[in-house]
Amino acid sequence: MFDFLLTHEQQKLQNEAIAFVKEKVPKQLILDMDAEKVVYPVEYIRDLGKANLLGLRFPPEYGGRGLNWVDEVGVLEEIGILGTSLACLYSLPSIVGEALARFGSEDLKQRYLKPTLEGKIYTAEALTEPRGGSDFFGATTLAVRDGDDFILNGQKRFVVGAEGADYFMVYAKTNPEGKSHESMSAFIVDRGPGVEVGHVYGLMGTRGGGAGRVVFKDVRIPGKNLLGKENGATEIFYQMMIPERLTSAAGALGMARAALEVATAYSTKRKAFNHTIKDFQGVSFKVADSITRLDAARALVYAAARAIDSGVPAAQGRRLVSEAKKFATNTAWAVVNDAMQIMGGIGYTNVYPVERLLRDTRLIMIWTGTNEVMDLIIQHEYYKEFQSQTQMPKYRSIEEDALNAHLTEEKVYE
């Protein structure tokens, strides 16, 4: 519905995604994943790799297409209609790929990034710990230097894709006595001796994506698998906010749109009091609110993507992607709830997919940083922008546009 924001080439790419979703993703896969009969959909990721739809932003020599964030957002909205698990698994090569492409050596790019984008090996990001969710720097997973290598001990949980991953991107403390922002490093860790993956909890929704707990026991990591600098994971973590949050936001658009389309179609068929229910304002106004929210969310997500593509300052980029993630995921939750309300009792059953989308969308307001954490980042970065902007003489002093602005003795701040 936002084709006017896309170039002809971007529309062609989006049509590739539309065709993939229609032709390559069987209904039974979605049902089996939700029933946890499928733990990790290997064929799905393999097919994405064969279609050259993974990691679109990365250079062709590593398996990407050398495109940008607007291209990827356009594709991800279409993938998003399949639900949270499949959208997230689509996004993982882009998320982990960001760290590999920006902070990895050429050796790491060849060994991990390229085969990942080809759909030949599978990845997951190990970030959250049992003792720390939003508190990234409170991590207790420890990597101790041993000659040229590191010995890793600790555990991560809520790792989407863990059960199918061939390797993990792992954050660990390497300087626990140092300042928090200089205490952690990031590594690529192969699945192998000492790496235990377990499916230890059930999920309300977002099933079949291989989410699990990963325990590391005396895992030897070659020094060449260090991403960036030792004790330099803070820079990586801040950069990773962009792919984690933009992919969440773009996928949320697809989920919201899917639920709205199901409910809208239902409203044109279902009759009550001798009228189709779309003729009642209680229904049609919910559709109006939903499409308005969805269009506003889409506009913000595309604006954030274009801002990142244009190279805005890092702080402004973090603010925009945090706004996009918060607003798009909140929108998805609101739109899916309204879709269920429009459909009434039948929407609460598995006769329609809205109940699954409701369970899926509840998670996206929590992961990649809760939406309350998004608020912290948004206000923090805005205050910094505001203070620097008000110091620029080219801007009008709006505060002076009051009749008694000259009464400085009335402006008491303490």
C-alpha cells in the first residue's frame, strides 16, 4: 500500500518476497511450528538462501545483493504476514550478519557470513541471560583469555533459532573488573563440545523457531573468532540496535496487516441485523483506526530505514529505530486485538489465524529491548539532540514569543 515509497526495482524485489511467501511456505509448516511438531524449519531458511533473499544489504561477494534498509523493510513486511517465528528466522542472518560485516575479519566473513546468506549454515544471537534481560551490562557469562584463545562459561536464554543454529554470536564479560562499557567482548562460537542447547520452556506463541537456552561449559573460542576489539562489545551492541529493532518493526507491519485483512474480509461477509457488519460504525471505525495506525507505523518504519541508509548520526539513528520498533509493535498488538474484536467469538478460535497472530504479537513488544527500554533510549537521545539544537543561533527562540517573556524574575527553576 506504500508502493509510492518504493522504486521500480524495490517493488520488483518485494514481489519476489510475495511470491516466495505464497509458493514456498506451505500452510502445514506454519501449523506444525505452532503445534511444536517442527522445532526448526531448516528447509524454509535453505529456500530463502536459494532465492537470494537473505541479508539483502550485504555485498554480493558474501551472498547479499548490496541493497539497503528500505529494500529489506519492503521484503520483511511481506515475510511478516507468516508470523513472528518465520519473520525472526528470516531476520537472523541480517542481525548477526551486521556484526560480521561491520566488525568481523575477512576470515569470519568467508567462514560464516557467506554460507549463512546462502542458507547453508544457520545462526542465532545469544544475548539475554537468566539474571539479566534489559540489563545488557549485567551479563555474567565469562570469557577468560587462555593464550590466543578464550574459555567461555555461562548461559543465555530466549535464544531464537538456538536449536537449529550451527554457530552463535555471543556477548561475554572479558574484563569483569573494568568499567561496564569496557567490560565485554563479542564472539562467534561454533556449536560443538561444551555447548549445550535445550528446549526448556514452552512459549505462548512464536513457536517452532527453535528458541532455547544455551549453556557454555569450558568452551574454547579461537582468538580469531573475536568480533571487533577485546572489551569493545559496547560499540557492537549499539550498532546491533539497528538491525534488531528495524527487523522487529518491519515484521510487525506484516503481522498487523495480516490480521486486519482477515478481519476486514470477515466484516464484508458476516451479517447481523440484516446488514453486513462493516455497515456498523462499531466495526468500520475499528477498521479506520487500524489502517490509520498501520499507515502511520509503516511511514515511521520506512522513514527510519531511509534515515539509516542516508547515514544519519548514530544517536539519531538509535532514536529513530527505537521509535519504529516501539510504535510498530504496539500498533501490531492494537490492530490484532481490534481484528479479534471485529470477528467476535470466532476470532478467538483456530478457525481463523487471528488468535495465533495475537499470541505472536505479544512477544514483539518485549524482545530486542522492551518498549519501555525504547522509551528510555528515545527520550535520552532526544534530550541530547534538543540541547545541541537550542544552542544553535540560527533557530528562533520560541520561548520569547510570549507577552511577558521579559519577566525573567518570574522564571523560577529552583
